[in-house]
Amino acid sequence: MTPDMLFALIPITALMIPIAVTAGRTAQRWIGLQETKAQLAMKVADSEAASHSAKIERLEAHVAVLNRIATDRASGLAHEIDALRGPVAPLN
């Protein structure tokens, strides 16, 4: 390598250092942005999970009430039907 070539590499190297620093900072910012987006997505997912959990609890309570009504009504309905039948008359 001749001295002229060596002196030509000095300005190129001097220009490459700030470019590398700028590229590194840009990469750091991009990674930070991706981390922030992931954290926000986790917060949204957590809040949605809590919302769904609350809905499921309300629906389970509602189904329990409906089951109780259906079973209570069925036994009450059987008694009402028996009361309506009255005494059985012979068919003669």
C-alpha cells in the first residue's frame, strides 16, 4: 500500500465514524420504540384479559341464576300440573 492510498483512507475513516455513530443511535432509538410498543401491547392485552375475565364471571353468575330458576320452576310446575289434574274420574 502506497502512502498516497494511506492518506486517502484517513478522510474516509473520519467520515465513517460519525456515520457509524449515527447509525448506532438510530438503531438504539428503533429498539427502544419496539420495546415501548411491546409494553403497550402487553398493557392492552392485560386490560382486555381482565375485562374478559369480569364478563365471564358475570355470565357464569347469570347462568347459575338461570339454572336455579329453571330447576325451581320445573319442580313448581310439576306441582301446579298435579294440582290442576284433580281427582281422576273413571271412564265408564
